[in-house]
Amino acid sequence: MPDFMQILAAFQLALGPSLLLTTLWATLLGVVIGMMPGLTATMGLALLTTLTFQMDSAEAITALLGMYVGSIYGGSRTAIILNMPGTPASAATTLDGYPLARQSKAREALGLATIGSLLGTLVGVALLLLTAPILASYALKFGSYEFFWLALFGIVISGRLTASSDPLKGFIAGFLGLILAMVGQEQVFAYARYSYGIHDFTGGISLIPAMVGAFGFVEIISSISNSKTPEMAENKGRLLPRMREIVSFSPTVLRSGVAGTVMGLIPGVGEDIGAWVSYAIAKRFSKEKELFGKGSKEGLIAAETGNSAAVPGAIIPVLTLGIPGSAPSAVLLAALIIHGVQPGPLIMIQNADMVYGIVAATVLAAIAMTIYGVLLTTPLLLVLRIPRERLLPIIFVLCVVGSYAIAARPFDVWVMLAFGTVGFVLRQMNYPMAPLVLGLVLGDILDKSLRRGLILSEGSLEPFFSRPVSLVLAIATLLSVGLLIVSGIKWKKRVRD
């Protein structure tokens, strides 16, 4: 059970002038970045991480959480007004948000999205408080064998869910990330693999430049290649929904909050899948299914509740297992390690105050996000009028500086450019980027766990299947692959017929 005295102390610390100011400016920056099409939450976190090296650890993590919460919410602005999701997490919001805007209910849709995001974050935080200590204590039983299967399962399930139309492409992207993670010195004997005599490759591929390229530079290329400029939708009507309307949506909020948190828990799935699953569940239980996709308020609030609840959900495995639940949380994981916080099963014992501090910072960021959503909707929309020709060069400079600043290596800039170029090509072929990045993140865990497990078992594979948790994870992983094969065979039969 959570320690309520420690929670109270964490909120008192988070309400201090320094951390409160950090929450306010970071959340505002996150909202602005999230509402700009192409500037994803992952990109914002990656760039902000490079600016937090000189900050105190508490201040840096508070800033990153504000950016995380604000950017996931900010994507709903463009999704509703322009029918362009500012972040992938807001894609489901366009289904009913934009039709509402076309019906001269843009302000009402913006208000519903704001309330849904707030309630989703609060539901996710409540589940974080309840499940993190339990999961952390259970994770103490995890060894090398379990972490190997957990990392592999994360990549497999990510490939299936992020590329639902063609899961094979998700698998290919995930295993491509695994291959790239093998570059550099391995952990046991420090042997340089796949370096081909190039000294820079012996240090491996750094996570932040790869992410900046995959989620930042690739958006620059995509924006340049797409000359379409959307028109502004009408923005009139009531902003905040009435209390009785919010109460009527409470069952949808609870279902979507739980579904979004669970989707956040699954490694590599993330906020966008949390929104889609929540939307699908809301439609399944709705009495007005025919309105979904045509301006359903219930569908809109379900999508926004789901993607915001996935934020605390994705933080749970980061803290307790050291495994990211989404691409943005992967950057958060790297930032935690950079600032001296070691996520894992012992965090509730060694650094419980940091966990409760993250809870407090997330709640305050959600409150700040709501204030900005209510008071600054009209001024924030002016950001959308910045000409793309002026915005893209600034983003490119930030990508280059952010990649170079980590280790002052020109090689990291080339990594960023390479990942952006390859990412653009993969995107044109409908390959998802999330499994690739997750493969790069989990590759180190998978490699170390496999090698340590084989050393401990003297080369035997039996412990990978004989231990109870390993067996469950192995069955889940193999079952996911089996389902893909079956669905592929059925698809080929349909094509032939």
C-alpha cells in the first residue's frame, strides 16, 4: 500500500517555488510542442533531456514530466481544429473532435478534451500508486531469464499493436532495432561487434540521437514533402462542459482510464494505442454507436482519457522494471538514469521518495495543463499560424544541437541524420517507428539477460522455459507469433479466393 505521509511530503516539495515554476513552464512548453503537427512528445522529451544535464535531478525529472503530460494533451488542439493530430496519441481524437469542430462546436470539443485528459491522468496516477509497489515487490523475483522474455515480449507485442494492418512490418521494425542495439561493445567481454574497424561504432548507437532523428528529423522531412496546408476550423461555443455532462460520462472515463493505463503498461504500445483501445471499448458499450466518427462527445472524451491515462501507465514499468512502456517513456528512462535514478525492482526500497515525487509532479502537471487548456486556448492557437518555413529551420537546429550536446561527438549528429532519413523511408512504406526505437532500447536488456542466463546455466536453455514466470512469458511471446502466422495464412487464402 502507498505511504500517504510520503505522498503528502512529495506534494509539499513539488509545491515549492522552484519545482512549481518548473512544472508551469515545462507543461506550457509541452502543450505548445504537442499542438504543433510533427513535434511529438518523444521529440520534445528528447530535446528537453539534452537541456537538463545541469539541473538538479528533481527539477529535471519534474520538467520532463511536465513536458510529457503537456505534449500528449497538446496534440488534441490540432486534432480538433485542423483534423491533424499534433502527436500520434491524438489520432483517435480526430474521429469525433474534428466533426464537432465542423458543427461549430470547436470550443466545446476542446473543453471536453481538456477534462478528459485531466481525468485520464488522475485515473492513471491512482493506478500507478496502487500497482507500482505490488509490481516492484513481484519484480524482485525476476532474473536474467525473465527479463530476456519480457524484453522480447515487449518488442513482439509492440509490433502487433502498432502495425495492426500488417503486424509483420511491426516485427521487422522491432527486430531492426534489436540488430542496431547489438552495435558496439558487448557487456560481458567488451568485444566490439559490428564496428567494421570504425572507432565511433565501438561506443554503440546512443539512444537520444537515434530518437531525435527517428521522431524529430523525420518529421522535418515529412513536412517538407507534404505541401498541404489545412484550413482553420470554426472555434465558437461553450468551452467547459457542464457538471452533469461530465457525470454522465463517468463510466466511459473509468473504462477508458483503466484501458489506457493497461495499454501504457505493455512495453512499446504507448499512448496512441491506449487512445484507440479506449475508443473501441467506449463504442462497444455506448448506447449511441451510430454517432461515433460523426461528432460523438463520448468518443472524444474516451480517446483523450485513454491517451492521457497511458502516460502514468507507461511510467509504471519504467520505475519498477526499468523497461519503457512507450517511446516517450523510453526517453524518460534514459533521463532518470542520466540523473542518477536507477529504476528497477528495488526502487520502492532505495528511492521511494522519487516515486512519490513523480506522482506529485504528474498530478500538478495535469492541473497546470487543465488551467492552460481553459485560459489560454485562443492564444495557444496562434502558434499554429507560424509559417512552416520559419519553424522547420529552428527545429532542425534543435535536433542537431540536442544530438551533439550529449557527448560532443559529431558522430551522434550523423546518427540523428541517418535515423531520420531511414525513418522517413520506413514511414513511406507504412513501417511503425515505435517498435524500432523500442528494439534499440530493449536490445541491451535482452542481450545482457540472454548472455548472463546462459553463463549461469552453463549454456543450457532449460531455465528459460522451466521457471514459472519465464514459462508464462515464453508462452505469451510464442502465442503472439503464432497468431501472426495464422492471420497471415488466412489473409493469403482470402487474397487467393
